[in-house]
Amino acid sequence: MLGKADVRDIVAAELGIRPDEIGYDDDLVGLGMHSMKLMRLAGRWRKQGHEVRSSELALAPTISAWAELLGATAEPTPTATPATSAEAGAAFADGEEFPLATMQHAYWVGRRQDQQLGGVAAHLYVEFDCRGLDAERMGRAVERLVRRHPQLRVQFTDAGTQRVLPEPLLPVFRVEDLRAAADPDAELERLRQDKSHQRMDVEAGQVVDITLTLLPGDAHRVHVDVDMLAGDALSYRRILDDLAALYDSDADPADAVGYTFREYLDARARHTPDNSAAQAWWEQRLADLPDIPSLPVLAEDERADPSRSIRLHHWFEPEAKAGFDKLAHSHGVTPAVALATVFAEAIARWSARQRFLLNVPLFDREPLHDDIDRVVGDFTNSVLVDVDARAPESMVARAKRLQRELHTCAVHSVYEGLDVLRDLGRLRGGPVTPSVVFTSGLDLGELFSERVTTLFGEPVWILSQGPQVDLDAQVAELGGGLLVNWDVRRDAMPDGVVAAMFAEFRRLLLALAEPGADWNAPLSIELPAQQRAVRERVNDTFTDWQARTLHGDFFDRARRKPEPEALRWRGGACDYGDLADQALAVAAALTDAGVRPGDTVAVVIPKGHRQIPAVLGVLAAGAAYVPIGTGQPPARRDRILARAGARVALTDAALDLPADVTAVELTTALAGRRLERAHASDPDAVAYVLFTSGSTGEPKGVEVSHRAAANTIDALAAYFRLDASARLLGLSSLEFDLSVFDIFAPLALGGALVCVGAEIERDAQAWARLIAEHEVSVLNCAPGLIGMLLDSADAAALRTLRVVVTGGDRVDAELAHRLRALVPDLRFAGLGGATEAAIHSTVCEVTDDFPADRATVPYGTPLANVAMRVVNERGEDCPDWVVGELWIGGTSVADGYRGDPERTAQRFVEYGGLRWYRTGDLARYLPDGTVDFLGRADHQVKIRGYRVELGEVETALTTLPSVQQAVALVTGSGRLAAAVRAGGVTADELRLALRDLLPAHMIPDLIEIVAEIPLTPNGKLDRTAIRRLVEAGAPDAGAAAVAPANEIEAALAYIAAQILGVETVGVETDFFEIGGNSILATTFTAKVRGLLAVEKFGVTAVFGGRTVRRIAAQLQADETTPGRLAQVSRILLELAEVPVPQPDSALAPAGN
């Protein structure tokens, strides 16, 4: 019987130390325990009859825990361990087909060009430089190598199976003679580019490619490329080691490998462990699993060559590796996990979300035979590790948590990672592609054995590729040190992103390997120095600007020079003196009604010139104005009055106001007495309170001070050099903060405001007439209103415009191009900001050098006395291109929300000596310091478990040639939808085109093509009206799926339903959106071939067709004997007791 002492003796022998050096409760990781040792121990104990896996040992790495786990007091029943292939199972003949292993299948499907991030082989390519090799001898060694290992001559069929050939159908060894080449280096580079990115012909049994290049001076380069369909990383080591041994001996070795990969797969299939408990464990976690890392990746169609990869690498010298390993062990974590932790931190720093899934391959060779470690084959499994880096932690804390998570997942890895991905895909309605991989080969020993490097020399180039992978990080032991290698799709991310990531990853690793490094200090990666310098430059906007009130300069001008016109409107005008008198009369009436400095006064007056003296009068009384539209429902108007604390309302008509609110009629006020002068308010006093929609349904009132609003106005006036000649068109509603600039900018400068009355506030032709008649030079409004104006006006009407600024919604670059084409000298700028940051905060002027490929105008750079941050979930500044939450700081930040201190504390924060408003908007910094606005955070929705940014869907749609405008949304039933203004295209055609731009889960279920996109009175997108429009045109979401129209469709639907485990499959339902994946597609292919006797039917047809209807049509088109397929389908349906479809029949069920 095994006791604790017995277990300790066995462990001590494995670790190479004395038993008395191990305490029963010592953490064995700190003593050097790692995954390969754990696998050997688990294999040893399983041979003795103990049901234990290495992952279970890893969860509690102490002698006491292992003794308990092994049942130390129980007498185990030894299990027979096969010693030869004959004992392991029946011998298999070459040429017989056998199934693919799970990871093989993923690699095989991923090679296909039509797969997302596909068209790439999973392969590892290495070059060695050496001298003195004999080409003929090398050829013989390769020949014997392929004969020794069946998986090096394996052929993959279009049915998703494999067979071992007597020999490959294509040569696997060749000699390149460059000794007389004019430019050997150029030829070597050509060979490297070709071989490092090749897809070998695995259908012809070519899974290994070994080339010997002869160079001048008896120099040689050895090129070795192995497709991972044939073997995993451990197999690669074995292949190279055997090749060196076969070259040295120049004869077949006596120690033939006594086991094969096919025998292993057969044994696993016959003795499949029960994975139901592991499956249940994963199913419980499924809904809460995060997404893959949200790195700033480019869509495949934006990449110059999606299949090319680049390599970033660093070799840490043995001293640095030893220091790192020692520190890791001292803290109870393996060096592999410590490295994974640093990698995960780099990913988190460049991810929009700090919680994500990391794909970690496992080397999972079950010890079913004594020769198992000598077998070439793909034994890999993978686990999806939930990395949560949202909270600041030390290196030790993060690494220990990651180690626990990794080991817990590994315990349940009998339910394989690809099975989990399939379940996630079914839950989320589309394939899940874990495109960031971390592979540790530390526990496998040296990457290349001494025999290999002695014969072939040191490696000079290593590159791996994999389908569905953007970033593949590997760590391995090399030359006594540590090789860190990142293989990245070359155009996967914008220029500079990957290099910056790797540089900071490397910097942190080196710092943690330093003697005395504090692993208990907060773990962090700094913003790259160059990026930090750019941020500091663009945010260096603060000046000694003199704060003022909004109305002070106007009254000063009116007193000093009352004659110039201040207001114009259809049929009338008003000079500065008259407007000041009117405002002072309003102020007197308000004072008489009990208004005191600091109070709030509601302004409930129809849009037009009469609003201006009303607003100025409120400010002259020392109060803050609260605009309320006359079209507001009475109940909402009353809630605004109550929350604002307004006890007086300026009105233009009799209103049914609450009993505690006094109405002051504007006409009466204008006819009354005047104050002598306007109240001299403090610049820090509240100037206005604007109410916007609140997420709780209650309107929220934003309090903005005179200082904040005046700063924005003065900053924009200075930027565009506005002066007394400025004439603005007042298009915006008083409830919309763009009106603050419209009113107070010209009146502070001595210019004029051209007012738009309520009767023409939606009449763009009337606006154009006003612009022409009154020679308007400045236009400031929402982009939707500019679009309306462009659709209604010609160049002559707009010729006087000199400055057009727009914000408050997404600004399409097309607006700028159209407007500048009409008025070439015009200055056009997109402005960014928020009501809570006083109108506008950033500016981006569209000039001749504006990038032609940009569909939207970015926010730009901060205005004077304003700063911008883009931060992640931890409050850190996001690197360039990384999406985060936009913060606006500085002078223009509002005071907060009226009567809502809790919300104010949540959204307004202090940081770095400034007050900041957390906008809830998504944005990113571009390398030149420009802030790029990406949409509201609440426009980032979750569809079937995926986070979807609606702005990204809209951008993809608007890049299609036929689309003029698009708005994405989620319907009341939770379906992703879009309203699209387009011509000459159908919704189905748009969805098909989107497949090249977006993953499946981001393609709208519903696309409604409309003549016009509804706008609000402020010119913003009216999302409520748009949603109603889309839902009105949408088919009933609960309607039955489309039924089969004939026997063939019914048979295919029946087979698909059986495989997918669902009751029915509609003939127009996408196979991959209801749980289908590559493995199930292969199963479906095999079933169709067998049940319907269709020989020439491959998985390609499933990926290309995707629906039963399209697959059925293709089968019928390929049919050589018309009617035979329908007859066979009818027989299948009768045997399965599935009704043969009749016209208008219900959808056939999957069977009993």
C-alpha cells in the first residue's frame, strides 16, 4: 500500500532531490514540479490502477493532497499496460481510412480559404545553418524518417478522414543548389517566404518538407517544415532528433517505434473516458464565459495579405531565465504560468476588455504504451482559460489565480476545448474563433536537442502559422535560455500595434527576471513612451484664459455700441440695444416674480427669435435657464420642473403648470419695467440646466456653469478666427446644447444670429433661403440637418458660408466632401463632446489631406483648456488604436446632475489634478493624437452572448457601394437589425456582402431598406422611430422556419436535425448559426454520403451552401442520374417515419 512516505519517495525521485527535502505540505511547484513531470507521475500511478490525471495533481501540488487523492490506504488493482503494438490493439493496414483527432480536424477545416482567418496551414517552419552535410546521405535519412513514422506519409481526404500511404505521392526532400547563384541571399529570402507560408498538399500525403540548400563555401541551410496535421510540438522535436540520428547512422535503427498514432486513436475511441461531469461543469460556466480578447484587429478585407505572418522574438540568456524561474518557484507558480501571466497582461493592456478567453494548448499524450513519447502525431488538446485582469493585482496574485484557473480547466479538459467552442457557438449563434494562443513548451526540455544542433547548427529562423489565429505566442527552452516567439498575421492590426505590445511584454519580462524583482508590487504595463509624449502634446491646451459669464460681453457691447443688428428672422430684425432692453425687461419681471440669483427658471417658448430675450433675461436676473420644449408631454415637463427646482416659468401661452410654479408671460414681461443693469453673476455660477433622457426613464438635468460654456465658445471662436462679421443660423432647438453656441458666440463677438422659427424648423429649403438672404457665414448644427440642407440647396444658396461645424452625432465624411465641393473655400470641422462638457470639446477639421478612406470624421484633438483620456476598465490610458471609455476633462466640464449626487459622483471624477466627465462613449486614440469616436457604450450590445458594437456594424454597411446611410439597432425581441438607405440592392445581397466584412454574429438578422432615415427635431438619429420602422417591416420572429419543398430538402433537414440535436431545421436556416461547426459539418457530410448514396459530396459543399436549400440545389445540379437522389431521399424519409413533404406542409420533425 502507498503511504505518504511512499508518495514522497516517488516524487523525490522525479524531482531529483532527497525525500527529506520535501515536507508533506510543501508546494511542489516551488520545488520544480511541472506539467511533464506531473504527466509521468500520473501515468505511473494509472498503471498501478489509480484513476488520476495530471491536471488533478496540479490542483493541489502537495504530498498530503496526493496521498489522499491516490487513496493511500486502498489496495489498487494494477492495470495492464501494453508493451507492444500487438497487445495494444489489432494491427492496421496502410490505406485504411480513420478519423481525425479533434485538433487535426480544426486544422484541416481551417486550411480552407472560405473560413474566417482561414487559408493558412497549421505548420512550423525552421531553418538551420551548418556546414559539411552530404546531400545524398540527407536524402536517405529523410526517406527512412518517413518510413519510420506513418504520420509523415498520411493523406487527408475530402471527407475529413486520414489514411497512411506506403509513401507520399509528392517528394518530401529536395536539394537547392545556390553555389553559383548571382545573389544567394535573395534566393534564400525567396525560399524562406515561400516555405514559411506554404500550404503543403496534404491531400497527396505531403505533410513534411525538408530542403537542403547548398551555398558557396561549403555552407548549407536546412529548411524543415512540418504540418501540424501530422504531429504536435513534441513530435516536431522527435522528427528532428530522429532525422539527425538517421543521418549519423546512415542505416535503419534497430529500435522501431512499437506503437502508432492510429492505434492510439483507436484505443482512445474504445476506452473513451466519461466526460459527462466535465461537460456539465463547462455548461454551467458557458453563459458567463467572456469573449476572446478585443484587440484592435483589422477586418480581413482591410488586410493587404491576410495569410502572411511576421515573427517577433527575443532570446533571454540563461542567467535571466534562471532568475525568472527561481522567482516563479519561490512564489509557488510554474515558470510557464508566470510567462502566461505576463503575456495575458500584455493582451489585457491592448484589449478593449480586461476579461477574456485565452486559448492554451495542452500536450495530452495518455501513457497507453511505453513508446508513446516516440510516436509522431497530434496529441494536443486545448483549454479556454478565463483571464480576468479587470482589477489591479500583483504579479504573484495574478499568477496564482491564473494557475488555479488553468489547472481547474485542465481537470475538466476531458471535455475538449473545441467541444466548448462548439457549445459557445451554438449559444451565441455563430462560430467562436479564439484567435489569441499561448503555447508553453518549457516543460518539454530544449527545443532542439544537442544532437540536432551539433549536426544542423543553430536555428536561424523559426515561424509558425495556424488557421483562425491572429497572434500565436510560444515560449520554449533554447540554448539554456528562453526563447519567446510571437507569430502574428502581418496585417492583423494597424502599424506599430504588435511591435509596441511585444516591446512592453519583453520589458516587463526582463524587469521581473531582475534579481530582487518585487513580484508583490502592482503588475502593470506602461503606456509606450512615444505614445505618452503625443498624448501630453495634444492635451497641452491650458492657457491663462480669463473666465467670464455667457451674457456679460453682450450687455457690455449693447451699452457701448447698441446700433448693430443682433438678431434677424423672417420679416424682422433687432439691434443690440433693443435686445438688451427686452432682456432687462424680462429680468425685471422675473425678479418681481420672486426669482433670485442662483434660482432656475424654465423657458417654455416656441422656437424662434422670442427665445433669445427670454434666455438673456433669465441670465440678467442672475438665474439659470432651463429650456423645455413646447412639445414636451405635460407629465415629463412637470417632472423636469420638479427636478430643476424651477418655481417660475417663462411662457408664450397659457399652460397648465403645477400649482407651485408661477408662469410669467413673455409678452407681458417685455411690456413692463426694465432692470438698470444685468446681474453680475460669478463665472462659476450655473448658467443653464439641460435635461436629457436618463437610463432609468427619468430625465437628468446637466448643470453647466458660465465658465464651462464660455470656455468652449471662446475656444471655437479663436480656432476659426470668428469676429463681429460672424452671422450664425440658429437651427438647433433650445433644448439642444448646440444652441448655446448659436446664441452666445455671435452676441459675445458683436455678430448676429439668424433665427429659425418653429414654422420652418424642418424645412431645409427655407433654411437655404435664410442663409442666402441674410448672408449666413457660420453654421453649427447636427450632421443630420446638414444632410437635409445639402439635399435641398445649391451652391448659390450656400456661397456665403465660411465655417460649418457639426457634432452631437456621428459625422460622415461624405457630408464634408459634398459641402466643400459646393463651397470650396469653406472650413468644415467635426466636433466632439457631450452636454456634460459644455457643447463641444474637440475639433477635427476636414482639409484637402483628410484620408480618403475614412468614412467618418473623428473627434479630433482637444479645444483650449480641455483634455481627453481614453481609459480601460482599470482606469488606465489605452494605447493607440485600443478602444476604451472617453473621459473629458478641464474647464468645460459641467458641475454635475441636478439633484442627483449619486449619479454625479459616478460620472464626474477627479484625476491628475483635473475634473473629468466619464462620457460612457467608446473611443480610441490614433497615433497622431487624434481621438476617434466609435459610439456610445450603450450602443455596444450583447447578441447571443457576443458583444456587438453597433457602430462597427454601421461602418461595415456604409462601406458597401450601394449604401448611403445605415443605422444598426436591437429590436424589442433582441434581434440585431439595421435600417439602410440604399439603392438597387436587396437585404439578402447586403447580408451576403457583409460576410466579407463582419463575423456571423455581427450580421443583422433584419435589414430594412428605407427611403429616409428618421431624425429628431435636433437633427440627431431618431432611434425610436427607426426601431419602429424596422420592426414594422420585419417578419414575425416567432414564425415557423421554412419547410422543405421536396424529398431531397426534407432528407437533408432530417439528417441535419439529427446531427445538431434539434427538433427541426428550416431549409433556409444557416447550419452554422444553429450550432453547426466544422466537426458537425464533416459528420453531416459523411451521413449524407452514406444515407443518400452520394459519393461526390464533400464538406466544401456544406461550408459553401450553409443552408439545406442551397445544399440540396447543388446536389441536384451535380446529379448524373436525374430522379435517383429524390428516390433515395424518399426511402430514407419512409424508414425514418418522416412525412414526405406536400405543398404548404409543416416543417418535418427530426423523428421520434
